[in-house]
Amino acid sequence: MENNIKLIRIESKDKSILQNLFQLYMHDITASLPMDVNEHGLFEYNYIDYYFTEENRYAYLIYIDNKIGGFVLIDDEFMVLDKQKDTPCYDFSEMFILNAYKKKGYGEIIVKQIFDMYKGNWEIRPVPRSEGTKKFWLKAVKNYTNDNFVENYPKPNRLVITFKNI
């Protein structure tokens, strides 16, 4: 199964693919975080351009069986971790997998691939009020770290998972 998953860094010429998939992602998370669309029927997210213009931001398309299956966004915006000069720090900002590929084990494989690519201190903030997302991240990080991670609650009901993989 792992052989049929590829993570391809998104180039600026393919930014529209990420923008399109992001609309689906935003729709999915409105089940836990209600938000409205704008007058054009679109969810607003003003940070996609940063993944193509700023350092320490990484955008990947997920390919499953050579078909687009979702995306991953990594950055260095933290709620709990402090940026360090001598150790890289990463925030698993967003991950979206199309419904056709959910609950088939792909998510955990993708997470492992990303963690293996980026060694350092990690922070993951599951979507608030989403029990399914919280369970997924706790299981994936527990399996990856052999249960060597910290659950932080900087705000009520706001889980932030941290660990090191160096």
C-alpha cells in the first residue's frame, strides 16, 4: 500500500490545485468548526500564497495510485512549541484526504512519510471539536513515536500534540 502513495511538493504553477482541494477541506471541517462561505460561494483562506512565497512552509499533493488524493501543509506557526535556532521545528498545519481514500490506512502512511522527511520538534493541532480527527492524530503519533509524545491543552478543549523525532 505504501508504494502507491506519493507526496509531490506543489510548485506555484500548480497552486490552483491546492486552492480547489482546500475548498473541499474547508467544507469537511465545517462539521466541527462552523463557518460561512463568501458571496461567491467560497470559503475564505488567505494563507495559501504563503506556502509559495515564505520560508519554512511546505505544500504537498498526495497521490494515491497516481491520482490526486489530497494535500499536506507544513509550516512553523506554533501554539505550544518555541522556535529554536539549533533544532528544526514543524507544525503539521493541515492534511486533507479525499473521502474515497479515507479510512483505508493511507492517512497514517502519509503522516509517517512526512515525519520521516522532516526531523525535528513537531506540533500537531487537530481540528477543534472533531473527535475523529483527534483520535486519528493521537493514534498516528502514538504509533510513530512508540507512545513518546505530549498532549498539551493550552486552551480548554484545544489539543496540541508535541514530540521530537531527531
